[in-house]
Amino acid sequence: MSTATPSVLPGKVVSIHYTLTDDEGVVLDKSQAGKPLAYLHGYENIIPGLESGLAGRKLGDKLKVDVTPEDGYGVHDPEGVQKVPRAAFPRDIDLRPGMQFSAENDGGGSGTIWILSVADEHVMIDLNHPLAGKTLHFDVTIAEIRDASREEVSHGHPHGPEGHHHH
Ligand code: ZN
């Protein structure tokens, strides 16, 4: 046995390959081949149920993590489904089901709205995440675990090839 095998701990940048399926086994999402998802453990970069399922696991581990809606994208709030005038959206955008927009809410924050359906005069929108209300099943392989840099910790997310972004 090796005591040198890295573990998933707060402050580690963890890269995972994953496949996400629903209760029926339909694939909802998966990491791209050769491009694992990198996240900073302990900083709420990923949904709570997946993060807690990975805690303490080791490099190379393959595991299944089942996540309830409460620990995933939340329960589905029926009041989040709303009918709004087509005129509320820019005219030059060709609205299609599945599109998402950022919108400011009454509290001054911003949220995401998803387009459910589009008619001539009205658009059905959903303020819930498309995965709200779903129990999620992750098949995960831990591809890399490394120490986060000081900058990554202060930002609360990973940088570098797998987590590259601009500020
Ligand atoms: Zn950053």
C-alpha cells in the first residue's frame, strides 16, 4: 500500500471524468474525452451531492455517486414556469426551446432562465435549472488531484489547462 496516493481534500484541484445519467439511464451530460472537469474541492464549484461523494476518495478511484434533487440542482418549483410576452426578448434573437438567458431578478442578482417553448405572442420560460427535480447518477473516475495554487484558492476555482478562463 502507498501512503503517497493523493486524496480528495479541501484545497485540492480535482479533475474527474464523469458520465451523468438519469433514473432511466439516459445520458444527460459527460466530460469530453481527454478533457476531465477540474474543480476546487471544498469551494462549491460543483453540486453538493457530487462534492460530498468525492470527499476523501483517491486518485484513480472509479465510483458511482447518486445525488438527490436537494443535493443537486434543487427541487422543481412549479412557480418557476412562466408565460411571458415574446416582446420581452430582443427581436433579433431566434428563440428556440433549450436556449438560456441571463436575467436580472428583483433582488438585483442575476439568474438563468431557460426557454421551454415559443409561440407567436408568448414564450414559456422556466427559472428552474433543467436538471431540477431529477435524481442524478454520476459514474466518476478521478483523473488528477493536485494542490491548488494560492491564487486559485483566493479565487475559489481552478486555473490552468483544465480550468482555463479569463478574468
Ligand atoms: Zn480565477
